[in-house]
Amino acid sequence: MSASAEPAPSTPAAAAIDVAAVRAQFPALANYVWFQNGGVSITPEPVAREHMRLMEELLARGPMHIIYPEEEYPRRRRSMERLARYFDADADELAVMRGVSEAFHTVLRGLPWEAGDRIVISDNEEAALLLPSLHLRERLGVEVVKLPLAEDREELMAAADAALTPRTRLLALSHVTTDMGFRFPAEPLCGLARERGIPSFLDLAHSCGAVPYRLRDLGCDFAGLLSYKWMFSPYAAGALWVRREKLHDIEVTYAGCRAEKWLDFESDTFELPDTAQRFQYGPWSWPLVHAWAAAADWLQEIGPEAVWSRLRELTDRLKAGLARIDGAELYTPRSAEDSAALVSFGLRGWTGADLTAALQERWNIVIKPLPHTVEGLRASVCFFHLEEEIDLLLGALGELAAEGRPA
């Protein structure tokens, strides 16, 4: 992985991906033109085969942790080490979760909230961060403050400066926002929070696997990781990352089975581990976690910097093409420094739902309508897309713009 929080500019060496070979590993691409990876990803054959192998193992040998614990528990440790290695983190900083939502709830539950406290989120959050924050407001009287999606760095930092008050208990942001595809400058924002003694959480659902970084260099104290978007693993597994130095800054409120270091059933005593595993409580589908580790290895072999370089080229092609379509409006920042793999836009006179239907019916393009505050579409650009597929989408949008919305 890159040694810095911000990825390096693309280079010829980084761009050397055998796109045809990668596409051959995605049989689903024979069925449609795929621009919906930000919902749930399609899965490459090597990763799917590993998941299938693990399920067949359960069929043939039974529950591995019951019958063959000497095999399964070391394998679980190795899978967590493989995931940690992808993010240049420590396996003891990762706790298995069912997704980002559970990771965020674990952090929220571990903080001492009181009426009048403040949580700072972004102005473009999905339910994973927005709903728990609003629920805190309704249940405990916590103030929810939203940062704007300001591309002007000075404007953004000024807003953060005003929002991060002595009553702020947490800064919680989607690193890349779900609808608009805005990428926050994590390091300065989390750094500002840290200077004021405020912990920070990042939802990395739309950047892990797309944007290369070391977790520690993002500056956050906690982060939610996800398997099934830009890491191309089957639905669904996740993890909470806890910066080792911040391990005891949040309380364990659910000391569930699988969180203990040891538990004595006779003396009714226990000890929690001095690792992020203290926040775990299961059970989980370990074949999914093992498959996620396989996906991390698969991405590592392709090269995180190469993936990012290719994504920059393709998203730039799409954004530039949208600028040439009369009536198209780009919602995602034009700069790759302020965005990632999501490109959101609108087309004058069209609803997102109508655009989605027309593109699928006439061009077999699978794409997501923006569900919340604006009309339009969200294109999920994958590193294995062909330039011709980007151009097909642009050509289709140009035709629809010329036709106007159907009566």
C-alpha cells in the first residue's frame, strides 16, 4: 500500500493492468454493462471459488471450529492478518463485524453521551451513519451538526473549526459519501479533531479497495471496513478498526461471546483481551470472512496503486464526457483528489428512476438512481471497465438528453 494517506498520481507503471484478463474473471459481465458496484459488488471467480470451496468443506467435513478447531482457529487468525496486511495495519486492531453499521454502533455505544453533546457528520450521509446519529438526537438530546461538501479546503476546515466544539463527542464521516461521491480530506479533519481531544470515525465503505492508503495515515481513531463493494467479496462481512492507542477510549457495552480473553464459569470471572477483539460478538459466517481475505490478496496481486490509477483515468473520462452533454450536471467533484470511484450526475428533465429504466431497457446498462436529495444517477466505475463502456453510457445519455424525457 501507499505510505501516504493521499495516493500518488498515476504513473505508466501503475496503469499496467491486463484488463481483459481481469474481466475474464467476472462471468457476470457477460449479462450486462455494470455500473452498480457501489451497491453490492459482483465477485471475481477466484474469490467466489474460494467461498464455494469453504462451503463445500462445511458440507463434507462439518462445522470446522467444532470438529477441527486446530485447523479452523489458526486459519481465522491468518485471514485477519491477511486483511490487516492489505491495509498496512495490525490484526489486533481489527474486530470482525457484520458491516460498517455495526462498527459505527460499537463506537457510539462506547462513548458517554449526554443531552447537549454534539456529533458531527457530513451533509451527505447514508443511513449507516445518519440514522444512528438522528436516533441519538431523539433518544438522548444529542445535537447533530453536518459539515458541507465543500471542495474549497479553507471553507471546509473553517466549517469543521466551528463544528468541533468542547461539547463535540465524535466526528463521524463517510470518507467517500454514498450519494455525491465526495471524498473528504480525512487527515486534516481528523487531525483537527485529535488536537481538540475529539475522537473520529471514518466509514470507508466507498474507499477501501478503491483508494490506496494506510489506515493509520488517514488520522482517524476508528474506521468501518466493508467486504462487498470495492473489495469485490461476497455479501457480507465487515470490520471495525481501532487505533491501538485508542483501544480504551471507548467502553465495551456488549461483552458478547467471542469477546472474552478467558471466562471462568465456576468463579464467574472473566477478562477481555487487550486488542480490538474485545468489541466482537458473533457469530459470523467465517467462510465470508475467509473469502474477504482472499479478495484482499486478489486485489493486492493486481496492485492497489494500479487499481487507483485505472479508476482515475476512467472516472476522468466519464466526467469529461458528461461536461459535453447538454443538460447534464455533474454532482461529484471534478477532481480525483476530492472523489473516488463514484460519479453522480443529473440530466435535465429526467428523474433518476426514469433514467435507470431507460438505460437498462435500451442499452442493458445497470446503474443506480440517486435515492435521496437530488434527481439523477450514481455510476460506480470499476477498474476493469472498458473505455467503450464509459463511452456507451455517455452516448446513451446524449441520446436521452436529445430526446427529452418521455411523456
